[in-house]
Amino acid sequence: MDTATLATDLLDLTLADALEALKAKKISATELTEAYITAMEGGRALNAYTTETPDKAREMAKASDARLAKGEAGLLEGIPLGIKELFCTEGVETNAGSKILKGFVPPYESTVTQNLWDAGAVMLGKLNMDEFAMGSSNETSAFGPVANPWRAQGSNGTFTPGGSSGGSASAVAGLMCLGATGSDTGGSIRQPAAFTGTVGIKPTYGRCSRFGMVAFASSLDQAGPITRTVKDSALMLQAMCGHDEKDSTSLTAEVPNFAASCGKSIKGMKIGIPKEYRMDGMPAEIETLWSQGIAWLKDAGAEIVDVSLPHTKYALPCYYIIAPAEASSNLARYDGMRFGYRAEGKTLAEVYQNTRSEGFGEEVKRRVMIGTYVLSAGYYDAYYLRALKVRRRIAQDFDEVFKSVDALLTPSTPSAAFQLGERSADPISMYLNDIFTVTGNLAGLPGISVPAGLDAQGLPLGLQVLGRALDEETVFAVGSALERAAGFAAKPEKWW
Ligand code: GLN
């Protein structure tokens, strides 16, 4: 085989396939990593990577090969991954997509990435994202928008890969890594996965340590993987999660073997269809996709049950009070003194002011202002406290339905990917992207997005499975049943 064909074949392997090929010594970690370095460097038009670390990747692959030779393979031995810009990586710039953190090189490693390296994974580089993970299209990044490898049929227009983990989704869909880390505060793993024909899971709040993740809204933020298949997600999540004493919200629960749930029968399982997720004005193709998903699960032996989550309509407004409130507090630390960007000023107050007005982008400033407002004296009770009570109600809705169903099936997003620029001037229409995903964050529940079909323009659409807290196993079982039934094999045509 000539090297070009070999390289393409290597890129076609899923993460699970690659692990087997590595263990069987059919390929080496070095070969695999070289193929991905070439793909990453050839994919710069997508702007998915903000920092490339090929030297580090080669070094890590070499160490992996040495361990493989000794039969000491870790869970992700030799697997090349991309890392979202908000995971602190020791010695490698971590900017969270913001000008205010440009040039910030962390002196320590996040727990999630450390877990991945301990499992033998190889770092290819850092991935672009919406600034501080605030956005749904990757257009709020200070380092330029990311392009979706997918295009609409017969169009040259550039589509968003979604956000905020847009770089992660684009790199996975564009075959520029075998998997990528993402983070999900209101949908930032699941929405980009849906927009790019990839799989994304947000685990139960507390499964992954938040230590070393740049904080957006601490009570909602959760890390998770974006991969090509459900099994790949299970394998990657396995390595990412686990208890960490450096994060007080990290759970001590046992981590089950997630991959063992993939492909498991869902016969007799009860799947709830929440009626409130049938939104007014929802495009017909989303409705059709959802019905298709219901039929697939029925065929696989599941029992479909109509359920009600009555507080769903308050989820988005509730999220857009709580998330900015927490963000305004978390972002107070960026004052030009400790990290990254510092502007000039005649007085200390002026330095603070100039640093923050020049260093933060528009969306971040909007959130800081909303957050400060809802937390201020006189408004705290009316907005923030009220939102916390609504959040509790939303969680109770889920507690109630999970007494009688094992999982819920919903669309992942209310539409397919849109073109860059199409919604950036209208924050409300941008916020609507999260309508089906924020509930999972508010209640702390695990949710997966699985590619399920294409819209009329040939763009991917995803279905979401939500599960009980700490029951990722059911989420993976139902997700892989959907994956099997959908047989989603479409790929973006390479134009970059
Ligand atoms: N799009 C949502 C927001 O802008 C969610 C982002 C996220 O999950 N990080 O807040």
C-alpha cells in the first residue's frame, strides 16, 4: 500500500478499531499519530485547532509504542485526541477562546486531561471554542469562527459546527483526531455533535472532575467526549471520569464499564417521550426525525410512554439567569493582574476597567452584565433566587418521570446547522439552540446526542437520550440502539 492510501485508511478507523489494531500491532501509535498530524495540518481552513502540538504528539506516541511493546497498554493507549481550549494543559497555552487569556500557559494539568494521558492518549493540540464557552456557533471565539466540515448540498456557504465545543466537533467530523474533549454547560457537547454528525455525551454532573477546567457556570459545567461512534464515546468517557479530591463536586460513585453497555438489548425498557418538547414552529424534519427515532426504539423492543415535564418552558429563561450569574462571579478573577491580557491605565481601577473592556468579547460582556444585574441587591430575590426555585422544579419533573421510564428520547436541537453570520446578530435566536439540552444541565442528568439522519439540505441531525443521574449505562445502551437503527454512514465531502 502506498503511504497516502495507508494514511487515509488509518483515518477511517474508529477509536475502538484503532485500539484493537494497536494492540494487535497491525499499526503503531507513531504511524497513527503521523496520519493525524498530517490531517490536522491539512485542515487549517476549518480553524478547528488553535494550537497544534505535533512535537508533543510524536513524543507521546513514541512512549505509547514503548508501552505497547511491553504489553502495558492503557485504556486509550496510542489514541490521538484534540483538547478543548478550556482544559488546562501544563506548558501549553489555554485561552478558553478569549483574548483575555491569550498567552496564558498553565503551570498545571486539568484532571480530565491528566486522566487521558494516564490512559495512554496522545495530544494533537488545543481546539477552538466560543469565548468562555458562551455561544452556540463558535462565532464568539476571539480566534475566529470554526467551519463545519459539512456543507449544504449544492452550496459553498460555510456552516457553523455549533458551539461552544465547535472546534472539537469539527475536528472529529473532519477526521483530524479520533476523539476530542468538550464541555457542556447548556448543550455545548450535544449541540455541536448534532450539527456535525458526531456523538457527544454530557455525563451526570460530577462524573468528571472540573479541576483545571476554565469555569463558566460551575453548577452546570461538565466535561465529556465528542467522538465518531457511541462505543468510542463510552471508551473515552471511561478514561476521563472518576472521583477527584481536587473538585468538591466530583462524585465518589463507582465508574462502571461504559463500553459494555453499548449494543446491549433495550428490550422491555421504557422510553419516555416528553410532550413539552414538541415546540410550536418546530421544523417538520425535526418532528419526522423524532418519530423515526421512536419507531426505531419500538422495533428494538422498547416500550414507548408519553410523559410530561411541565416546567420545560421555564428551562431556557432559568438557565439564562443562573449561567450568567455564576459566570459574572467566575469571571471576576480576570482583572489583568494574574493571567493573560493587561491593558494600560492611570489608576488601578482604570487598569481593571480597560483590561476587562478590551479583553472580553461582546457576548461575555453581555453575560457579565446580566449576571451582575440578577445578583444585585433588590433583584437577587426576583431573579436569581426565583430561578433557583424553578431549577428545583425542573429537576423534580425529571425525578417524577424517571419513576416510570428508564430514559427519554428528544431531538438534540431544534434545527440543523446554520450558516456562519446567520444568527450572530440576534442573541435570542442563538439561545434557542439550547432549548432541548439545558434541562439536562439544570437537573444534572446525563444526555447523549447520536447522529440520526440528514435534513433536506444534506446536513446532519441528532437525537438525544436523557437518563437518570449516574445511569450513563442506559444512555449508552439506548444511544447505541439508535445508532444501529439509524446506520448513519454519511460523511462530509472534503472541501478544505
Ligand atoms: N449555548 C449555551 C450558552 O451559550 C451553552 C453553552 C455551553 O454549554 N457551554 O450558554
